[in-house]
Amino acid sequence: MFKSASLVVLCVLPWLVMAQTQAQTPKFQNIGRTATAQEIKAWDIDVRPDFKGLPKGQGSVKQGEVLWEAQCASCHGHFGESAEVFTAIAGGTTPDDMKTGRVKSLLPGANQPQRTTIMKLSTLSTLWDYINRAMPWNAPKSLSIDEVYASTAYILHLGNVLPADFVLSDTNIRDVQARLPNRGGMTTAHSLWPGREFGGSTKPDVQGSNCMTNCAVQTAVLSSLPEHARDAHGNLAEQSRALGASRGLETLTPNLAKMALQTAQNSPNRALNSPPDPSPTAQSAPENIANKSNMRPVSFAQIKPLLDKNACLACHGMSSKLVGPSLKDIAVRYKTQNDAVAVLSGKIKNGGQGVWGAIPMPAQALSLDEASQIAKWLMGGMPP
């Protein structure tokens, strides 16, 4: 009996050793590796409401203004007021809101048609973290830490939260948090916040019972857009983007649009508001002689610092359409126009809308001479 038991143990033991060895051996060999400390640091960039994770740095309102004009104003407007591409950032708050910490126009019963970023912002870390992760729109995560501080400071200045000479930093950002107009606007008293121990509620947000078949209560659509208004702003499905939605791109009614066009045509600055004149007279000048005479060629190497400074390539590809038309298409469209350099210089500096579609080009913070240099480069065979 003892020999039999020993034989069984000796026979089973190798199988146990093999099973244990297989359990310790990874199922997949040579797949993946442990992330390095540098790689973890690159991903671990979140900044929490208590400012845990906020990196050291600083940026002034004045520095933020320069950055804003170069990389932000084209989508958000010079004063954060534009709603042409995204919802307005600044506006809608009062000095009393800063005192109470609750934006009055957001309270129940208030009739507020437009909610801006400054109105809704309750934690400053949210704004800092979002700019750091996602801005500028065409090149997210390209800003330095100090530039994020500067742009945050300028936005707060636009919202009358910070004075023009303020320098925002990791050491004073908690004090600035206490100035936000809607700092008391966030609530945790709902079931989406986990449990009463965290200040939340155990009561569900939505009341009701499950009903999949033979339901006693019938549902019906009680309101919808009338047929005559469904396409008042174009096909909404085509106005969605990966980040945010396009808003307010074309709101003129047909009659107002006609009046605006007539006003532009009769304006002394018609060249800044109208598309190129397709008449035979305008098209007859070969290769834009009037502009090319006495005009020295401008090379891409000369013009690139100017394009980078004003973020031109953020919206205009060399040969492909981005937010606006490609630079090649612009050059082709205007190459036979007599006063192409003058027209393009005005359009580059003053902006416009309607020639290339509904998305507007805002006025740019550059001199007329700089705009003229870009126009000359376009008319001189612009490919690098």
C-alpha cells in the first residue's frame, strides 16, 4: 500500500511542476513592455480641481494677448466674443457674479440665450487642463507650460476676472480660483456623483420603471422644428467636427443677404468684400502685369516666418483645403486680376466671408506691408 501511494505521488509530481511552470510563463511572449517613467509622465498630465498635477510655470496677460492674436483669435475672436466657429468664451457675467460666485443669468428662470465659457466655468483647473491638452485646435499640445498659463490669464482678463498687468502662476492660481464668477455653480447633489459620503445623492436623476413591451404610457414627439425652418442654417449633420460644433456660420435671411451684397458692391472698399470681377476687362491683363511690374519675387524662405507668426498655415494648406481654401487655389483665382496684390493685401489684413464659403476669415493682427508681402508671394508663384 505504501509503495503504491509513493508511486502515485512520484507520477503526479512532474505534472504539478509542469502546471506551475506554465502558470508562471506569460501567455504571450515578447508583446508589450513596462512603460518608462518618461512615457508615464507624458501621459499623466491631468490637473485636478485641487490643482494636483499642475506644473510650475507662469504667464502674463500681456503675453497671452500676443499668443491669442497669433493662434486663437481666428476661431474665438479678438475679445473671445466670436461665435462664428465655436461658442463665445467671454461675456455674460457681472461684477456681482464675481462677488457671489454664482452667475445670476444661469439660475433657474433666467433667460440667457448664450452661455459662454466664463459663465459656466466653476473650476479653473478645467480651463487650464483643456487648453494644455487640446489647444490650439490645429496643433493640440503644442503650447509650452508658460504659454498655457499666459493664454489662461488672457481669457480670464477677457472675462474681467484678472487685470491687464496680472501674471498667473502655479503659486497664485488658487487665489484666482476664488474670483471665478461661477465658482459656486457646480453641484454634487445628484446620483451621478458617487454616494452621500462624497456630497452626492442616492436618489436617481431619472424617475421611472422599466417598460419594454405593452407599456401603459405611450410616448410621442410633442415639438419639433417646422418644415420651413429645418434647413434655415443648412444641413446641421454636415456642420459637426471632431472637436466641437460649427455654430452661427450663416444667419442672414435672403433679403438681408441681398442688402448686404448691394452695400458691399457700392462700398469704396468693394475689393475687400466682393469676389474677383469675372468681366472680360478684369480677366484681360495677362499674368497680372499690373502687379508684377516693379515687384521683386518673394521666396518661401522669406515669407515662412511671417506665415508662422500669424498661423496662416493653421487654416490654409499649401495645396489642400483645411479650414479655408488652399494657398494654391487662392493664387490661381486671383492671378489674372489687375489689382490682385492690393485686393489680397486687404483681404488678408481685414478678413472677409462668403467668397470661399460660410466660414469667415477674421481680421489679422499684421501690418499692411506684411499683408502685401504675403500677397506678392502668392502672386509670384508661391510653391516652396
